[in-house]
Amino acid sequence: MRNDRGVGSPINEQIMNYNKKLHKVTKRFKHVKLTRVTTNREHFTKHGLHLNKKGKETITKELIKYLPTKQGNQNVAAIQLPWRDESGKVGT
């Protein structure tokens, strides 16, 4: 969903319809796993388009459930990597 768009936005309707079709198509493949990701507004940046730290951690924890490990699924903390903005300044 796009949080930078208002409720009832046509693009959000298109996203929901596409996600439904994608789910329907991928159900027949055992090697494909779809997971719902957070749409909680507090997991996004101020402008509402990109995930913030909390959102990335939430999705990472969800995805880790699907990764095979030698000892089964483990609760592993997310690793946050620094990013650089257009000026080359490192941020978090």
C-alpha cells in the first residue's frame, strides 16, 4: 500500500487487486511463499512511501521464519546497515 496516497486512492486499489491475483497464481507452486508485510503507518517514513527502521525490522523478522537453518527457525535480530544519501553522507 502507498501511505503517501489518501484512503481510497486508485493506485492502492490497483495494488490490492494485483496482490490478490499474485496470491491466486502462486498458490499452486510449493516453492513460492508469499507473506503479508506491514502496512502499519508507524512502520513508514514521514512521507509514507519507504519503510523506516521499525518497519524493516518487522519485515526482516517475518522473512527469517521462511529461511532454512540447521537448527530450525531461530529468533535472530535484524542487522541494520548504514545508508548514504545523495551527498554521500552516511545516515541510519
